[in-house]
Amino acid sequence: MFINIHTHQFHNQGIEIINKDDNPFTDGLFSYGIHPWNAAKWLELEKDFFAETNHENCLAIGEIGLDKLKGPSIQEQIDVFKAQIAISEQHQLPVIIHCVKAWNELKQLKQELKPLQPWINHGVEKASIVEDILQSGMFVSFGKGLVQNVKLQEALLKVPLNQLFLETDTADCSILTLYAFVSKLKNIPLHELENSIEQNFKRVFTKWKNGLNGQHF
Ligand SMILES: [Zn+2]
């Protein structure tokens, strides 16, 4: 089974987790979170956040995170991030993280908060931090950016299969293309990659494993 852990549009391929923030009418599996760009609107959005993250189809909190290129002050982003992490821990939902030029702050937050829920650094494009992400115990998820980025491809070679996810994010590409690309790059059979990511998915997205209503499959 092919797993797409983060997408902003429907593809109808395998299991996909829709970013509900911009797909409000989805009835599939989804993640929900207040994006760092919208952190200043937390007070008006928190009601939606609590309602959505309580929904039975909500498998993860996200994307949430820190972005030094866009959005309000980093302190404001950190406050909103922490508020959402508290809910992730309370509801036992993993976190899909958007992190731009704020890796040190994110790493520090993980050390400070010591979350029990898994954190997934999504759409990773910076090869130089991949090893550090893995060391911090987070998962990495790669998207289409991998295809053009040779340094990132080299970094991927060192990513153990049990810390890896794939995603299409906003790109108009098929998750199958990404699986095929990574399988070739890592020189492992496609079904082995498929199985490993499926195991990760079951381990991390425990709400899915524990049942939901089963109707999606
Ligand atoms: Zn995204």
C-alpha cells in the first residue's frame, strides 16, 4: 500500500492524508493544524482547531511549525506551536512539521517539551540538516524537491527506512513516482520500500491502526 503522508490535493492513490486547512470539505483522512503563517490568527482559529482535531478522521496535527521567512514573529509562532503540541500529546496524535530556517529553534523545542508523540519534519529540502533531524529522533518526509536536488538525494541514502516517509505536498505529482524514484536511488525493491513505509505509518499514525471506521480501505 502506498502512503502519502501529506498532500494538499486528492490523488486517490493508496492512503493519503489531506491537509484539511485548505480542503475544508474533505471526508477522507486528514491532518489539521494552524500553519505558522497564520499564527497571529490563533485566537480566532483555535475553536476550529479544537473541533477538527477531535474529529475521528483526524490522524495528525499539522502542518504546524516555524518559518523565519514568512508569518508573525518567531516568538508568536513558538507560542502557537506549543499550544498545538499540547493537544498532540493529549490526543496522542503525531505532528507534521513545517520548518523553514528555524531548525535550531525546533530542535530546542523538542528537547524542552520532550514529546511522546512522533514528530515528522515534512518537505525536507535542506540536505545539511537531515542527519541532525534523524539524530533528534524525528522522522523525515521527502517530496518532489528530492527529484532535482542531488545533495538531498545523497542525504537520503543515509536515512534509515524506519525513519522515512514520502509525500506529494503541493506538487502535482504522483506518490508512485516518488516511491519509484526512491527505490531506485536507495537500490531496494519497490515492495520493500512500500512495506517499510507502511510499517512506519502503522507505528506513527496509531489512530488509523486502532480502527477508525475502516471504511476507507
Ligand atoms: Zn504542505
